[in-house]
Amino acid sequence: MLLTVFERLLLRNIVPQIQGWNYAHMKEARELIEGLFTEQEEIDLQIHNENDGKSVKWNLLNCKECIKHNQELWKEEWKTMFPENSDTFPDIPCTGIPISQERDISVSDGLVKKIGKFLKQLDREEKLGFEHMTFYEKMTENTPAS
């Protein structure tokens, strides 16, 4: 199932809220949560909470080599290339490489049904938010109404 960074964060938040697991599904759910982001994605995305406590942010670009965001690394080279302007580093656009925002995540049919059932319960209780829309559609697409 192709999931965006945002949908994977939702999944990470929603799965622990679901009640009534059997051991096999609980073990699957734990493995799912642990596999939502690779170690390299965690490093590149740098997912973090904002100061307001309500927002989560992450990087869209990998700026490890980016001139704009790593000026200290480039200043010496700049000085040798442009000695007459060595004190003024230009305001240049970010040259970062886009980080993939989607990844195919393996979610078993049993977990999809369990998550879909939970989301449908939120829907019945009118507790869904706009942030759940695409995730709701993906998780309830083939889930029978309960």
C-alpha cells in the first residue's frame, strides 16, 4: 500500500489506539509500526514536533550537500573562486535533493480490516478530521461496513 509520510505518521498514531487485539495481530501491528520509516528516512526527514505541540514537520529536501544550508562548508571554496567578493556569500536557492514522500508499506488484510473498522467507528462518532481523508479511503476501500 503506497503511503505518504503524513499517512505513515497517522498510522503510527492510530494503531496504538485500537483495542481488542489478538496476539498475532498485535505482533503484526508492532512490526508494521517499526517498519513505517527506514533508519535513513528518519535521518533524512528529521520528523519533529513544532513548538505549538500540535504540528509535525519534516524535510522535503535532503540538504546535506546543499550550498544554501551548508554555507560553512562552501565558504572556503567561495573565497578561492571569488577572492574579490570573499566577504559576501550570495543568497542562492536551495540545491537539496527531493526526499521521496511515499513508500510502499506492506499491510496485511487483517490489519487493514482492523484499522478500517477503527476509522469507521471514528466516522460514526463524527470524530474524523480532514487529516484522515485519504487515509480513511485507503483503509476502508475494501472493508465491509460494521
